[in-house]
Amino acid sequence: MFNVHAAQLHHGSPPPHFQTVSFSPKTKKDTLAITSVPKWVGSICTATHDKDSLTTKPTLKNTPLTLSEKITQLCDSKKSLLEVLRIFQEYINNGFYHSFEKSEALGVLLHACGKHKDIETGRKTHEMVSSLTQFKDDVVLGTRLITMYSMCGYPSNSRSVFDQLKSKNLYQWNALMGGYTKNELWFDVICLFIEMMGSTHDRPDNFTFPCVIKACGGIDVGLGEVLHGMVLKMGLLRDVFVSNSLISMYGKFGLVEEALKVFEHMPERNLVSWNSMISGFSTNGNIEQSFDLFRNMFTGDEVLVPDTTTVVIMLPICAAEEEVEVGKIIHGLTVKLGLVNELTVNNSLVDMYCKVGYFADAQILFEKNEGKNVVSWNSIIGGYSGEGDVRGTFLLMRRMQSTREYVKANEVTLLNVLPVCLEESDQLIVKELHGYSLRNGLEYHELLTNAFTAAYAKCGLLRYSELIFYGMVNKTVSSWNALISGYAQNENPSKAFTLSTEMMDSGLLPDWFTIGSLLFVCSNLKLLRHGTQIHCFVLRNGRETDMSTRISLVSFYMNCGKPELAQLLFDIIEDRNIVSWNVMIAGFLQNALPDKALCLFRDMVSCRFQPDKISLTSVLGACSTLADVRVGKEVHCFALKTYLIQDTFVHCSIIDMYAKSGFIGMSKYVFDQIPLKDIASWTAMITGYAVHGFGMEAIKLFKEMQKSGFKPTSLTYVSILMACNHAGLIEEGRQYVREMQILHGLKPELEHYACVIDMLGRAGQFDDALNVMAEMPMQPDTQIWSSLLSSCMVHVQLNLGKKCAEKLLELEPNRAENYVLVSNFFARCGDWDSVRQLRQKMKEFGLQKEIGYSRIEIGGKSYNFAVGNMLSKP
């Protein structure tokens, strides 16, 4: 975003030199922050301290303390305020003090009550003030009482005191207005302002307007603009506090340009002005301007020293934009300025480092924090949870609850922990967390209740989800969505649709998430009619403009095998985003239209959209299907330049693309270049060898993977069994089936059985193949019957082949490829009557064999040839 080395002090100072503050050794992503800090930051701090020392007033020794000074000392001591009140009573009973001294001392005590939110002592002090006639109409004490009640969170009592005052001046109005503002009673602030303007001749001042403008920030920008006009007419815009409140208000409503105008025309700016403007930029997505303004704090004419608020504003921006280096610089500033031990700063630093993946840095800062609060724990737990570290998350949670550290978990803690439970689908832990929330009175928190509803649904415990849902007093759209999406995930469309109807009957309309959940279940179960009805509902209710809904509809039609309808919807989207392009490209690939996927990818690039890892994975899949190595190489180069090759899915797709295009050497080269291989990388390379029939190479790589400490997954065993199948390594294949069960506790799935049966069938061992089929815990699918039928055709096994043919046509009677395979089998066996009957059935059912194409590439263009054709268009 900006280069701190370019920062220079004004008045012609030379570029700053940097010092390095090192915290711990550097590791891979857990690299500890090496924080470079400009040396001149130290000089700013020194200058600040020198200024403080010069302005310190000399104290006079042996000067007797006044009553208010005595009370101030007592309030600052460890005595309770109730005890201070008792001592005050003794003072006034045993000594002679003027009324103004008593009034001043009572004001000090009332301020202390408000500061410490000691409402009990505050009320007793109020009783004393009311009982003494000399203070009955004391304006200053009346103002102090109004402020005290507001600071303690009792604005209604402040109003009672205000109403009892015989004469009111601007200070009392401002005190009550400030109290309402502190308690965020925005409507009351506005009403009080209108009341003041109508019942007094006092003109609002530079304290009144900030309160009212802040209230407008919570209600209505239009009224704030009216106040802006009043401020201009009264000449108060030059006041820094008034201007700051306007900047903050405009920022909250997204009117950044208006806020910037106020900021730029301020004759005097303080740190609050800069913080408000930076916050306004960041809140409204103007990240570059936030960083520029932060830099200008140091390099402009004003040279302000950042405070805690500045740091707390900037660090989340660094985290969101993954600007780690800028975050480290800010970390260095906090060290230099002595802010690093401030609780809010420490928490923000921990949160920032967690979100950018620098857990070592976060952990060190967290451990150094001696005054950890629940926010501190939530930051570090949220970081580990976001990374999917189940063990680390629960260790921190247990440590947080331990006797030594004990900090009570709140709803945010549980919301941070729940996602890792869902990854493991751990029912016991979800129940344990739910029990904790019930014991600690968190069951009425809406977000948490919705999260538990969704968590139980994810674990398949829909009965528990319903119990929580129907126990809610006030159900929101989010509450209904949690249960509807739960039934959608568990593929129960009837219940999901019933709930959506109940939701509308209760007066709530479905939002984009509801529609997306219903379309999700329709997509998975290919419920075209139901999905079309949802589409009609969307059109009738004017929801078709919502981007999320449009993308869900495009995805639904693609999953239901209607790419032409998806194309129509996609074409009318004007403000397309990268997600909409990715859904279309992946959809074409899913519907066996790789040519269209490649064309759309080119269109996306020509429209200046930057492909992401999902785009590359899809287009590489299209290249694999078409064996289009030229485009595949271009995508490979792009992935290298943009560092997207570091993504597991991208580099696995590149390995697969080269392997399926016949370049197994390039696949191995890409595999060898991966610095940190994972199980997916090994599996992709083993699959590449398997596709090419290099069984021994696949087995060698499999053993090398195991020596490297990687545990094979179910998918890895599918790949190694495929390699054994293609290479005819029957005994090795059987050994791997036993190994996966005994050594790794993996139960063979349909894909594993399909590989074994195909392997035995190719070798002519049909009795063994049938025994494996009989031992399967699930029914054979069309893939198994078709592979066995192909083996029967090779070895001319007429009886078994007929059985396979019957099963295949029974399971998929409307698939043309099945009839062609069965027809070829009967032709191989010389049963021409059966061949004619099958051809006749295909005509009756309207089935036709898809035309096969050959594809060549000339001059960078692809050409398709069909049987009997000379040349088709590129």
C-alpha cells in the first residue's frame, strides 16, 4: 500500500533510518514479525515527554489541603466510595467549611461515583445533597448529579434531576444531552434538542452540536445535514469537536466525499479528526485512502503521534487486506510509543496476526498479555478455529476455563469454537458446548441459538435442531434459514419446503439464503420441477436482481443438466462477478461441454476478470478432457506468475492435465517442484501413473509417500488400485485392499470394489469377481456391470454377459451408451437376433448413439472431425 522507507519529515529532514525490533526466530508462515520502525518515531515520543516535563507545575510543600483535595485523595485511594462519603460527613460535622468548598467536594465525589459506576453511593450522595437546603438549588451540583446518573447507566434518573431544577442553563441541557448520547438514546437526544430550541433562549454551542450530530449518525443523515447547515450559519464549523462529529456521521452513512470535505476545510485538526477520517475510509471500502491518510499523519505538516484508537482502527484493515508488512510496522510503532501493553492494542495485534496466518507472532503477544480478557481469548481461539486446528482450538478453550486462567467464555467464544466441531461432525462436543451455553444463560442469544440449530443439523441430529428452533420465542429469518438449510443439507426437500411455507405464513419472506438453500437441495436431487417453481417465486417477488440468487439459479440449472437455461440466465446478468463466471465454466465442464468451458474462460479474461484458483481448476479440467496441452501450458504459466500454483487444487489439476494429455514427464516435473507436498499432490501423481498404465511406478511412488509419513486416504487407494488394474498386477491389488482395511481402518467403498472387479474381470477370473460382488455391502452400480460386461465380451462369457446386460439395462434403461455396449457384446458372441432387437428398442425409445469426434490443432486453432465429415469449424 505504501513504502514507509519513503516517508520523510517535513522541514527538509533526511529520510528516516529504521531500527529492527526482533521477537523470535523466523519460521515458515509462522514467521515472527520483524518490525521495522522509523527512528524518528522515537524522537516524536521523546519530544512529547520533554514537552510534558516542561509544562509540569511545581508543587508547593506544606500547603494545607482543601476539602475537595482531601476527597480527591480519598477517592483515588483503595477506600470504597461509601467509606469516602462517611468520612466526608465527619469532615463537615467536625470542621468549618464554606458552602462552596462543600459543593466542590461533593462534585468530586459524584464524579468518582459516575467514573466507577457506583450507583449505590451516588444515590446516597444525592440524598445528602437534597437534605441540605444550602444545596437545594445548586446549579453545579445539579449538573454533576445529571452526569453521575448518566455515567452509571441510569439516564431516566438524570432526566428526573433535570426536571426538578428550577432554573436551567445550557450546561444542564448539555449534561443531559451528553448522558443520552453516552447511553446511545439517539431519539431522546433529538427530542431534547428540539425541546431546548423551543423553550430557552440559550444558543447551542460546541458541546451541544457534537451530541446531536452523533445521534443523527444513529438515526437519519438528513437531519444531520440540517444541523450541518446550522453549524455553518453559527460559525461553529471551525470548532474541532463539531467538525469531528460531522466526519464521523458522514462516514457511518457512506458519504465519504462529504466527510472528506469537512476534514480538508478544518483550520485545526486533532488526532480524533484523523482517526475518524481513516475509519470512514476503511468502513466504506476505501482501503488505499485509509493507508494514505495514515502515512500522511507522519509525513504531512501536522506530524501527529498515533494513539490506541489509531492502532485499533488500522490493524483490522491490515488483516482484511493481508498487508502483513504494514501490520508489522504498526506493531513496531506500538512498541516505540509504549502502547503494545495496552489491552485493546494487544488484542488487535493478536487478532491481526491470527487472520494473516502468523500464529507464532500471535501466540507470543498473547502469552505476554498479563491482563487477558475474554476478547483476548476470543481472538486467539478464533484464529486457530479459522485455520481448522481442532486440537489447538480446544486446548485453548480448556485452558481459558482452567482454574489458573479462568475467564468466562461468552457467545463469541462458542461461535468461534463451533465451526471446528462441524468439520469433525463431533456430536459430543456440540452437545457439551450447548450444555455450557444453557448453564451460563446464553440460550437466548440469537446468533448462538441459530448456530446450534445449524450445528446439530450438520451432525445429522435434526430432532435436536427442531427442539432448539421451536423453543425460540422470537424467530427471525436467520432462525428459519438455519433449520431449512439443515434439512437441505440432509437431502430432505419435503421438510425444507414445508418449513419455507410455514415461514411465509408467519409473515416473514424468504431471503437470498433461504432461496439458495432450497435450490441447493433441488440441485443435489435433480428436482427440476421444484427448482423451476422457486425460480417463478423469485421472478414474482422481484428477487431476480440479487446476485447470490442468480448464481444459485445458474448452478441449479447446470446441476440439473440444463446448461442452455443456465446460459440464458447468465447472459442477462450485467454486473457479473468472478463467482458467476466460475459457476458457468464449472457447469459446462460438468455437463461434458469442455469446448464451451474454454470459450467462456477466454471471454472472462477478455472482460478483464482476473482468474482465481477456482477458475484455473475448472479450465484445467477442460484442458484435461480435450487433451489441449497448449492452453494447459498457458494456464500453468499464469498460475506460476500469480503464485496460484501454491494452491493444492491448482497444482493437482496441472499434474492431472499433463498426465491426461500424454505428458507424464511434465506431470512428474510439476510434482517434484512442489516444495510442501500434501496427500492430494501424491494422490494426483499416483493417478497420473495409473492412467498411463505405469503400475510399478505408481506402486514405487505410493511406497515413497508412506515413507514420507503420509497416511493414504480412501481416494489414494482408488488410484493405486486403478494402477494395479491397468498394469494387470492382480496380487498387488488384492494386497492393497487388505492393507487399507487392516493397517488404516478404511472400509472399501463402491469405487474400490469397481477397480477390483474390473481387474479380476480383465484377467478372466470371473468366479473371484462374482465372489467380490457377493461380499459387497452395497449393490453394484452401472459402472461395475458395464466393466464386467466388457470383460465378458473380451473372454466370450455368454451366460455371465447376458446377466450383466440385463442388470445394466435395468438400472439405466434410457442411456444410449448401455445399449451400444450390450449390442457390441451380442455381436461379439454372434447373437445377431439380439443385436437387431436392441437396435429396434433404441429407435422406439428415441435413443441415439452420440457422434464421436476426432480433434486436431493447427495454427493455434482446434478442429473437430466427425465420421463422414471433411472438416468442422474451429
